[in-house]
Amino acid sequence: MSMAGEIPAPAPRKRSWRLWFGPIAVVAAVACALATFFVMAELAPVAPTSDVVYPLFFADAVALVLLVALVLVKAGTLIGSWRRGAAAAGLHIRILAFFSALALTPAIILAIVGSVTLERALNPQFLAMVKTSVHSTAEAARVFRETQCRSLLQEAQLSASDLDRARAMFNADRGLFHEFFVSRARFLGFSVAAIVKTDGQILERVDVTADGSAIVIAPPAADFEDARKGEPLCLVIDDGRTFVALRPLSTFPDTFLYVTRPVDPFGVQFPEQAANLIATYDSFEAYRGAVKKAFTVMYALLATIMLLSAVWVGLDFVDRLVAPIRALIAATDQVSAGNLDVRVDVERSHGDLARLG
């Protein structure tokens, strides 16, 4: 008990769960944040699947709310003491502001450095060139096939002009005309060449090769109309492995030259590879975006939890630091008022500061 004129120290804190709740909550919050980091960075034996990451984020959110509540309680107590004009309240606030600045400055610097580093790591300079190259690959595949198609159309038109000039030979000697037709088809590298009518009748046919491209199908009526208009279009048959060109024969009524040529194997495989490459790149883009969001959330939670933990520890430390100083200032006021028997009681848990009593 204190004698008359003693300055009572703050009442000793009850040795209950309330005394340890704050430190335990801070340690648990930091542990949750570190666990999230180790899992997201794949430094833990647990894979960062959605079943693991979402519960960790939820635990971090709960810890964050708890830390905010603890800091608000501490701050509310401090503000209340300052408003009541308690001794050393101004000193309390100045010390707290100093330590808060020490905690906030590195946190802000680390946040800026971390965001820039993450952005540079997930968006390297060459990635834009890779994206351009990937889409250029698909464009190159399309241009390659179009070049083959144009070449076939030009040679089909050349052959059709030769056949138109040989109409008299067709009427006079079909055998000689057939030999001429065979020579032109072989010279121009067709797989099959045929003179067909729109009703499907085949007047002449030359099979130059025996591969899968030496096939004759009945084109739709619309394709005959496009050929009659001179549209530069190629039909694609045999699962994309064969080009077909139709050219009208002006000296043969309602008759067309039908020729085929196999698509270059590179022209078949390259578009598929380009499509697969684009799909892979798009998947990488989606994955990169998801990773960026996940690491941004993880870093924000980690930084906020660490910052709030530091603020709470600072508040608690300053509270313990200022308590005996506040009692000493109150005792000084008593002495200046003439009470020379004043005595200050402090908690021995304050360590060296207890000597102030």
C-alpha cells in the first residue's frame, strides 16, 4: 500500500489471458503471413493449390482484422490519455510518432521496390518481342498457304488457256488431245487434272500421281460460280492436305478445268504448330496474370500484417516505456507543490525503468 503523499503507479495488470492475447495474436498473424509466403513461393512441402491458398488468405484476412482492432484499441487508449491531459501524454505521442515513421518508411520503400521487381520479373523486356513473334508465326503460316494457293491458281489458269487453244485438237483427235493434256499436267506438277462439267460429268482425266491428293470430287455449284467470276479461291479437301483449283474453259461450254496439288507438309504442320504455340502463349499470359494477382495479394497481406504488427509492438513498448516516466512526472509535480514525502511505485516488470521508483 502507498503512504500518504505517495503517487500510486498504474494498477498492475491482471495476469490473465488479456495480458498475453496481444503478443500471441501478433505472433500468430506473422506466422500466417510467413506460411502464405512459403507456400506461394513453393518453399513449403505443400503445393500452392486453390484448396491451400484460399484458406491461407482467409486466415491472413482474419489476422489482419484482429491486428487492426488491437492497434485501434491501443491508439484509442493513447488518444484518451492525451485528451485528459495525463502526464507524459505528449511525450508518449512523440515517441510513438517517431517509431511509426521508422516503421512506415522502410515499409513504403519495400512496397515500391517489391511492386517494381514483381512487374519487371513477370514482364521482361523480351516478352513483348515474344508476343509479336508468336503472332507473326501464325501470320507466316497463313501467308505460306496463300502463296501455295496463288501458285496453283496461276498454273491452273495457264493450263486452262492452253486447253482453250487446243479445242480444235479436242474435236479432231481425242487421243492426241489426251496426250497433250497429260504433258501439261505433268509439266505443271498437278496430282490430278480433269475437264469436268457442272453436272459432274468428266470429259478427260489425268492421274499424274498415286498419292492421296489424286482425287476428284464434285465441287458445289457455288464453287463453279466463283470460278466463273475469276475469284482467286482454292478448295481445300482431304482434311486440309490437298488444294483444288477450278478454272473455266472459255471454248468448252459450261466446262471447267479441275486440278489438285498436295499442300506442302510444312504448310500442313506449320499452321497447327503455330496454333498450338499461340494457345500455349495465351495460357502463359493467363497464368502470368493469375500469378501476378496472387503474389500482389500475398505481398500486400504480408506487408500490412508486418506493418501492423510492428505498430502494435511499438505501441505496447511505448506504453511500457512511458508508464514509469508518467508516474515520475506526476511525483515531480507533487514535490513542486511542497509534498516532500511523495513516493513512486512502479512495476518491477519494467526492468531498468523500475529504478525510477
